[in-house]
Amino acid sequence: MGIEEVEAAMAGSPIRRRPTAGRQPIRLPMTEEALLNATSSVPWERPVHAARLAFLTHVAQPGELSVHVACGTDRLGCIDVACGLTTILTDIDAASLRTLAQQFAEMQARLAPLPGSWQCRRLAVEAFAAPEGFAAGSVQHLTLQNLFNAHMHPLTVQPRIIDILLAVVADGGSFFITESEAAVLTRQARVRGMHLAKIGQVLGYYDEDVLMFQVRKPSG
């Protein structure tokens, strides 16, 4: 699925859009093709990166906070920076984050000054709601790919991890998440009285599809 297909699927989605008058359009400082070429290192990454770009164009606004969980050396977050988002890339492996920081700096120098900002933080997902993490409801966009599929966390702790992410994501915020995590996310959101609106789905570049959701939290 490419950008056009994702955008077509999103056009009829039940997401809550901001009023047109208050919405800032996302303007890329380079062509979509140049951005996808720079961020996709292997062919099977490209559909996911194209879906990410279409997704953010549809739901995000410049300046919003985007957090990537356990990102390793995945350059998907560069798309967020190119869209003007405040982007935080997290992982527990310092070496991966150093590699990613170098790659981001090289891409920014090669492509153009990117309108967003980014930083790499050594932070475990379990600490996201701790003082060193993020305030409740402060994250507009959360990306989590293959953390559970990699068997880094036993089944018994997976609901608690998703509960932490649901606590820090904003009302109306989004999830860009693979199937293993999405299954737990759906259950935990239902338990907590939250509604997930599915925005799209694309073939993943591991062995799972990537699903896109917007979360609506109960009032009060």
C-alpha cells in the first residue's frame, strides 16, 4: 500500500479532525520521493514509510510531540521531523541511539534543514510514565513496532506496558503499531473505556502488518 492508497483509506475514516480554520498544513522541505529514498534502507521498508508520511499528513500538526518506542536504528522518525513534529526516539541500547543520531544528522545535512526537532533518549518503555518519562496525556503520536513480537516482554507484563502508553498518549492522539502490540492495545483500551478508531493498515517490514489508530479517552 502506497501513499495514495493510505490516503484514500483515511479519507473515509472516523477520526476526529481539527477545525479547518485552525489546522496548519504540513509542508515538506523536500519531495516525498526524496524523503522516502533517504529513510528507506531496504525495499520492504518503503510501504511502511510511505504509510507513515500519509498518516502524519492526515492526522498531525507541526509542533506536536511524537515518541518512538524501542526504535533501534529505524529511520522512520526522520519522517516525523520532516513533517515538523517534535520527535523523541527512545531505546535502551545506547549504541543504537548513537548510530541513529549520526544517521539523522547526516540526513538533515544532506536533505535540507528539517522543520521539526529531534532527540534520542535512552529510556525503557516501562519508565514512560515515570518522572524521567512523559507527563500524562502529553504525547500526540506514539510509534511502537515489534517490541512484543521480539519476545522482549512476557505476555503477563504486556498489558501493563500498554497501559503506560495509554496513560501518556493525548486524547485524540495516534498509535502507529504492529499487530502484536495492537492486539493488547485493543483489549486494554476497551478495559479503560477508551475508543480506538482504526485509520489504516499496511504490510509491515518485519512479519506483521502495521496498524494506525486514533484514541479517544472518556471525559472526566
